[in-house]
Amino acid sequence: MPNFCAAPNCTRKSTQSDLAFFRFPRDPERCRIWVENCRRADLEAKTSDQLNKHYRLCAKHFDPAMVCKTSPYRTVLKDTAIPTIFDLTSHLKNPHTRHRKRIKELTEEDIRKIKERRLASSIGQLPSKKEAAAEDNVSNNEDEPQLSTEEKEFRDYLRSLFEVVVMLGKQTIPLVIDRETKAGHKRNNFHALLDYRMNAGDEALRKRFESTAVNTEYLSATQQTQLLDVCENTVREEMLMEVRESRFFSIVTGDLVEITDEKHLPLFLRYVNQNNVLREEFLDFVPFDGDESALVERLEAQLTDRWGLSMEDCRGQAHKATGTSTTKMKAVAVLLMEKYPLALHMPCSSTALNIHLANTLPFPNVQIVMETLRRIGNFFKTPFTQDELENAIYTHYQKNEEKAATLRQACGPRWTEQHNVFDLLLDMMAPLVLCMLSITENTDGKFADSVTADAYSVTEILMDFEVVVTVVILKNVLTFTRAFGRNLQGETLDVFCAANSLTAVLHSLNEVNDNIDVYHEFWYEEAVNLATVLDIPVRVPRLFLRKHRAAEASEIQAEAYYKEYVTVPVICSIMQEVEDMFSENNLKALKCLSLVPAIMGQMKFNTTEENYADVYRNDLPNPDTLPAELHCWRIKWKHRGKEVRLPTTIHETLQLPDVKFFPNVNSFLKVLSTLPVLKYEDSNTDTASERLRAYLNSMSPTQWNKSLAMLNVNTHVKHDLDVMVDKYCRLYPEDDPEAEGESEEVAEEDGGVKQ
């Protein structure tokens, strides 16, 4: 059974933490002091024996000097250790939450008695420094764990195994089956590395190997899964401890990943750590099966039941979905907001707004265009294909060298993910077709058959008039949101300006919708002209004609068809999506960025954050004093010295030493920083989503492993091998069949065993 911490407002338990847990002391006097410091009124009536048997405190509540690591396998307390570090106020921020561990309110008489007892205790128990040091040494010797030779050898063996697992993850070495032994046992990279270590002199591995029966697999697939699972959960718990301490977070999900024939949703958490630094960490893969309600329940269970977080503290959500999954993720976002209104649904900072808007359109022709864009982006990642594209650009625009140079520079890495991607695609349509045809012919034989087949397939799609019309309409409609989207992914001042310009964006889209006949005429003419250049026949899609009788089909005009089935649905859906993504609460949150001093200066210190503060009123430590505090905050920066520069970002503001004297402003900025629409300010650091993408691109899909992906993406997280050994011994006791069922239950609590 797991140990739960008895401290108020502490939710740690031994199966979800690498911290040591300590029993209440049997000594009645010392035990009484522990209870007194805990401020748990319900524990005062219990005897020291009862407390010692049933209650624990985790190491977070003791001064680090009081905690001794007597060996790699055991942590103990000094005999005189008293818990002094407690959180006795955080429950006040959420008064509606039920608390199992009630905190005792101290009267003045209680405080006086406590002071008297502590004074008497300190006078009566003042040993000399030499005596105290001697006692510590004796205590440490007495508490040294008595491990048998077999136990020590088993732990050394486990340590070697975990060291290999961590290396597999860090070095992006796939855990693939590459051969089978004569005895029928499967061998993989894990076994190969263990062999190498044994040959290099690892005695713990060698002894274990020699003691294994000849007809038994040295390290079974089940044991490998258990090792990977413990590694993964240890790394995750290290990050979750930071999230719990920070309290507020946002959910970010990535593109679907298919592992072992099952679709999974990469799940990231965005939060501000105790050093006031914004973090966005990869936490897990969530199964994508089931309907929207099932996925919402799965996300909630993952975050609350297994990870110990509260969805009431979720302040944002962003879902980077593509293809058919976009509709499902939009429904998931709506369901989450119905349950948790402050989990604001926003676009993801790592995806251009125009790309996001196009991805959300549920029309087959639009989804074909977006999928083709992704294919083109992947196709031109190699130097050979990129060189071929640049040659095609120069060939097509040989009479316009300036245009050719501009396009050559624009079609660099990840050009298919930019804000102006549809403008670029139209300018490059002719060179793209020319390039793909050249690769398909493959006269010099430098391209593989798979590459030429892919080039032919993309050419067939680009040479379809419906695709040309769709790209032209997307380009023209999304022109009105392009500057708005760029600002959203810009500096803090740009985001603030974007929040105040949304009305103008919606006004422009409404004006287009009101005059759709005129606009469509111009857009359709642009599509026809491009089709003429590319020798693409102008016609209604064949699938549509097949659904109608021949007599009716001859009467269908192409221009009228594309207006009804492409232009009007696209403009209406874009307008609706913009309104949904930037609701009143979303805009209020973004307008609170005026708390950043540089924006206050830009606004001549005439800002009105208190008008929007009601969105996060319950998140502030002292909401009643907010108006006065904001006034002082403005005065501080308005009357600064000439040599003082105004901080320009949330991160820069949070790093100020005196921001702690403005608790409401400090809390406000931390909550705002977690919003997923704001860009990650540390441009020198790869984001977790980029590291995950790099891992997935580094090997074939058949070699992907969820646990190794977790280790690879989170190499910056501390890997304590001794903690992993302790956790493994707790979850999977060796040679104890009776404990097998119990260990499986504990593994469920600790994060579940990955297949």
C-alpha cells in the first residue's frame, strides 16, 4: 500500500514520488511536537504508537540538514529532526475544495504555550557540538540498512540495467528485435548492450547472467517492459512535482502518433516553475480511441487520478490537430470548457494561425490541400529534392531573377508551416509541378522509386482544378487574419495589439461575406488564370457530376458550383472559428498583458487591467487589494529612473527581484504566462514538441517506443538510478509470487505498465 503524507495541503504519496517518507516518532514528547507543527487537530487525540504505525511525513517538510542519505538505498532522519516546513495557506485560495486534513486554527493562548514549551525544550536539550556530532555518527551507524549480499548484488544488477535503459533513451537507440537465438529467445539492442557491458567487466551483470538457467531467457520482454515503465514514471514524476508546486497549468496536445497500430495523442503541460521560468514538458501519450466524451474522461483521469493535479487549476488548452482528428479535438475542447470554463481554448503558439484555421475546416477539398502541404514539406527535406525545386524555380522565373531569388529564399526549411503559406504555394505552383514532373521522369536515375511515386502522386493532386480553386480561396480569405496571426506569435506587445484588433478582423470578414458575389468573381478569375498557365482543365469535380443525372450535370456552371461549395462554406467557417477561438474571456485574458511594464509605457500608463481581472479573480492571493496594488505597480514604472529600462516580456517581469512585493501582479503574470497562445520566449532552447518530432523523425515508426520517447525528449530531467532501483524493488519484489498481484496494483497507481 502507498504511504500518504499527513501534512496539510500536501498530496504526495510514495507511489507518485521519489521522496523519502518518515514515520511519526514513538517518543511521546517528540511525537507531540510533530503533531503540533503539523497543525492537525484530528491527530492530537491519537497515541504516539498509533501515529507511528499509521502516519508518515515526506522529506519536503524537513530542513535538508536533518535528512541523511546513509546509503544509495536508504534515507533516514536525524534523531533530533523536527518538521518545520508546511503549507498552511494554499487551501484558502480555493475555499470550496473539500479537505480531508483539517488545519487547526491557533489561539493566542496556544501560541504562548507553544513558545514556552519550545523555550524549555531548547534550554533542557542543549548538548555541545561535539556531543551532537558524536550522536549523529552513532545514529547513522545504527540506521544503516542491513542488506544481504544477495540483495546488494541484485540492486547493483538493477542499477546496470537502468543505466542501459537511460542510455537507450538519451542516444535515440531503438529497442528493436534484430535476431533470434538458437534456443528461440529474441535478442534486441538491450541485450546487445548488456553483453557489451559484461564483456567490459560489469560483474553484477555477469554474475546474474551466469546464474540464469540455460533454457531461460536472461531478460524477458516482461522485465524489459517493467524497467522501461519505472524509468518513464520516475522521469514523469520529477516534472509533475514542479507542476504541482506551480499549481496552474495548460494542456497542449500534438499531432497523432501511431505506435503499435494504435493512435496516441502526445500530451504536454505548460506551467511556470518555482524559478518563474516558463516550461512546456512532454508528459505522456494518451490513447485516442473512443468518442469525444471518452477522450475527455481519459484526459481527466490521467491528470487528476494518476498525476494528482486538479483540472480546476487548468487555465488553457491548445490542440494541434490535423486531418479528420480536428473535428474530434474541437469537440473535446468544448466539453472541457463546459466543465472547466477557465480552461480557455486557444490556438497553439507553435502553429501559424492561418494553418490552424485551415486545419479546422471540415471540408474534404480543404483537408486534401492541407495533407498535400504536409507531404510537400516532408518531400523537400532532403538536399537532392530541395536542389531540384530551386532549379525549377530558376527555370520558370528565368525572366524575373528578382522573383526567383525571393522564392528561393522563401522556400527554405518548414516553409509549408508559415503564415503566408498559401501565397507562397500559389507563386510556386508552376515551379512545383515542373519539379515534380522532372523527379517523376528521373532521367538520371538519382531518385528512388518511392520518391518518384510520391512526386507523381503530388503532381496529380496539384493538377486538379478543385485544388487550385481551394488554394486561391484559402489565400484570399486568410489574408484578413494573416497579420493578426503574426502578432499572436510575436512579442508581448504584438499579442496585446492583436487582442485589441480582433474587432477589425471580424469586421473585414463580415464585409467579405456581405459582398461575397463580388469577391468570389475576382477569386474565381484568379484560379482560372492560374489553371490556364498550368494547362489544367476548368471543370466541376467528377465525383459531384456522378451524383447528378447527365441532364442536370450539363447545366451546372463551374463558377456557381465553387461559390456554393467552396467559397461560401470557407468564409463562414473561418468567421465562426475566429469568434470561437477568441471569445470574450480569451480577449480579457490577453488584454491583461498590459501588466507588462513595456506595454504600460506604450499605453502612457493609462491601462485598465482591473476591468478584465474578474476572469482570474479567484486565482489571486488578495483580490480585494488588486486596484490599490495595480495603482502602485503603475506608479512604480511611471516614476522610474531614466536609466531603468521597462521589461518587455512576462518572463523578464517575473525575474525582477521586487515583483514579490506585488503578489497579485506576480500571480496574474504567472497565470497569463501559461496560456498556450503565447510563444515560448527562450528561443535558444528546443521545445518539447520539437524534441518529440526529432525523436519520431530519427527512426521508422516500427521502432517507436513510448517509454524511450519519454526519456529521449526529457533528457534535461534528472535521472537518479538509485531511485529507479528502489522503485523497481517496491513494485516488483523478486521471487515473491504472492506479492505479484499487489505489485501490479501499485504499478497501476504509479502510472501503469506500457505495452
